[in-house]
Amino acid sequence: MTLTAPGSLQADSHAGGPVPPCPARGLICRNCGATFGLIAEHACAECFGPLEVDYDPELMKAVTREQIEAGPQNIWRYVALLPVGQDPASRVSLDPGMTPLVRADRLAEELGLTGGLWVKDDSANPTHSFKDRVVSLAATAAKGLGYTKIAAASTGNLANSVAAHAARMGLPSFVFVPSDLEPGKIVQSAVYGQTLVAVDGSYDDVNRLTSELAETDEFEDTAFVNQNVRPYYAEGSKTMGYELAEQLGWRIPAQVVIPMASGSLLTKVDKAFRELTAAGIVEATEWTIFGAQSAGCDPIATAFDNGWDVVKPVKPSGIAKSLNIGNPADGPYALDAIRRTGGAVGRVGDDEIVQGIRDLARTTGVFAETAGGVTVAVLRQLVENGRLDRTKETVVLNTGEGLKTLDPLEPVVGPTHRVDPSLKSAREAGLIG
């Protein structure tokens, strides 16, 4: 199974005009550089390294700001820079993207940041996490490759998005999650009426099971979005980097703090910045990428601290379950991006994560899930240890909605007063004089 040949121009029956050519010319191994067609494969046949989409630089350079700005208010405005979806009729999508970029002046003041602080709030996506970006691309690729079902191994947000995409399009889906996942994410995956499988094990156990299922006859017609169509899936994360630059007036922020599970989001935001620069869409500048992990699952942080190129697996624990990938596939590439840009990696414990959620909510009105709490707490840590420049513009990414991870907050937040329905009671409680 292969996708449409790159560079082809097709009629767009929806808009009555031509669609942009597909800039993807194939897949390329990130380790040995071997090239392949636009196929359903995520590992190199030569060295077993990971594959990613390879683009025609001339087609990328032909894309203009004006072309992007004339597009829809979702990720498909960047379709001329993406590997799939050039024809709107081909898309399997909830149309995510163009999420708020929130100025965080009060938080910046508390932290002593003078260069400006922004929060990219991807909780505003249709299923309330950044995973809608990657699933829209993966499901579109799956359709183009001839698959009739979609599936995923997930720590929660991905399961929510896969089930929702399948429900919207009338496709069968299968999502596999650890059985100890947060109740909010279990409910949100189940409500779409798709197949939800709770696995008694860690995410890494779930991922191993789905890798085995993908090889069986029963799942031959199923695209596992973060496995056999992973190269296309991962490209969805680039759209967050594209949006950041566009929302800042077509410039790249000096510093970005990004939560890490597999490490893929961090590598793709960095890739988006490099592509925009190479294509001449933004002015060439320097940026620094910082990674954020939970102390309960910190294999990339440990590798960074020790100067390792190899990321050693760990057994995850802690409240930031969406980041609990003990054997992160993109860990080495995340390290490369962090080191190349002069960044660093921070790790924070559960109490700091909860405080990070509360700090963000109290100062910006953005309610983040635990991954967002990790990012904000690491931001504070990076400021305090001097690794992040207080005078440079900084963006932190909130990748999911706080209502999905209420459990850690329930013991520490609640009513500030309890009164009877009378003025006397309100006066005794100190609400009035």
C-alpha cells in the first residue's frame, strides 16, 4: 500500500480550484538515510531505524504566508507543508488547530521573566488535547493507504482522539490503554461507542501488545496510528510549531518548554521551526528547546544529565500518566534537538506538578492536565537554576485539558467557605462586614 505520488496536482471539487501539490516525496530513515516510498511502514528495512517523511525542498519553498493565511482556521491551512490531505475529500479529521496562544503576563511577573511569556493552549482542540493534530494526519494517511479500521496504544489522550475520529467518520476503531488510567480519560474514550481495551500493565506493555496484534490476520486491515502509520502521525505535531510562528507574527519564539513522553512532540516542533526557516516563510533566527519530564518517568532527563546518547528505559510511576512512557521511541532525537539548540531538560515531582497546574490556572485561567503542570513546574525550575534566559520571549505548551486529570487536585482544592443561605452566615464567614 502506498499513497498518491508526490508533487501531483489534483482538482479540488470542494473549493472549485486546484489543491496544492503534495510536498512529500517518500520516507527516509533517521539513522542510515535509506529512502522508501510513501508506504505503511515505520521502521527501516536496512537498519531498523525509525522512518520519517522526506519532503521536496523546492515544493516547500514555493509555499507563502499568504497561501497559508488564506486557508481554513485549522491544521489544514498548512496542508502544502504536510504529507497528506491535499484534497479535502481525502481527510479524516476533526479539524483541530489554531488553538489559543495566551499571554501569561501575571505568571511571567511571578517568575521574573521580562522577555514575554505565552501559553500555547491545545486543550482547546476537539477532544481537548494536541493528539487531535496527529490523529487527523494518521487517519487521513490510513484512508489513503487503504486501511478500513484505526487503532492505537495510548496513555489516554490518543485513545480519546482515535475513538472520536472513528465515530465522526463511521469507522471501527480499537484503542488499548493501561487499566489504571485516569477515569476521565477512560470515560472519554468509552463514550464514543468504539472498542476500548483496558490492559493490566504499563503503557510499554500496551504498546508491545498492539505491535504483536498488528502482525495478526485479524488486524491486517487496521492502521495503528502510532505504529504502522507513525511517520504520518508524527507530522501532525509540526502544526503546533507552525501555529506558534504564525500567531507570533511569523517569527519563532526564542525559548520553548515542551513536555516529553515519547519525545516526538518536541522533535516535531523543532522540525517545524527548521522547515519554516528553510522555506523562507520566517526569518532565520536562533531558538532554544527545553524538555520537561515527571520525576516518576524521566528517562530522557536522566540521559541528558549523564551525557548519554542512548535513553535507558525506566518503570514509570507518578501522577503525570500521559507522560508515562518508560521507553521513549524518540528520546535520542529529542536529546539531539535539545543539545543542538543549547537547551536543557528538567524533571519535577508530583507535588510540584500539582502546584504547576494551580499556578497556571490562578495566573492565566488555563486549566491544564498533569502534563501541563509538569511543563509549568519545569519552567519555574529552569528560571530558578538559571538555564532559561529571563529576558527572552518564552512559550510553554499545554497539551491537554485539566478536567481529564482531576484526581491529583481533589485533595488540595475545593470550596474556600461553607455557609448557610443567610446574610448572617455569610457575615460570620467573613464574606461581608
